[in-house]
Amino acid sequence: MNSANLSVAKDFTPFPFGRTPADGENSAERFRDEFLLPKLRKGEFVIVNLDGVLGGLSSSFLEEVFGGLVRKRGFVPAQLEQTLKITCNEIPSLVDRCWSYIKEAAHG
């Protein structure tokens, strides 16, 4: 399995904001669907790095990106555990929060 590194700050924007495109061009939905989803659908193991974002990452952004993979794009947590790694050296607790959004989305 090929692996791909994806940095929110470097590959998307250092200023992510909002859930949907109605919130602006740097929305969680855009990051998920245009940056993360294509790599996952290609079968790549994706390492998402949350470091370097200026102004922080809101819970709504993180929930839409990661919970939305389950809720809106049909992934299941066990599948994502095999194909996705989330890293954040600046705020390590964000990694657990992202995985909790994935698991919560599976339970509807």
C-alpha cells in the first residue's frame, strides 16, 4: 500500500475554517472531499498532519473532516484504522478527538 502525507497547513491552508463551502473556501468539507478523500479512495495509507495551523482547529472543522468520512462518505472506523493516521505534535489531544468523532459518527 502506498502512503501519502497530507498537511492541513501546508497542503490546504494555514487558516482552515468552517464546515461547509458556505462558510468559506477553507472549509472542512472542501479539505475532506478534495484533498483527503481522493487519497483514501486510491487505496493509499494517508498520514494527516494537523500541525502548523494558525488560529487553531475548531471542533466543527475536525468533526466534519473525520466524522464526515463515516457519516457522509461511507467509511467505517475499522477501515479508517487501517488506512488513516492522524498526527499533531503541537496539540496531541487533537488526535484522540478526531478518532472520537470517527467513532461517534459510526453510532449515529
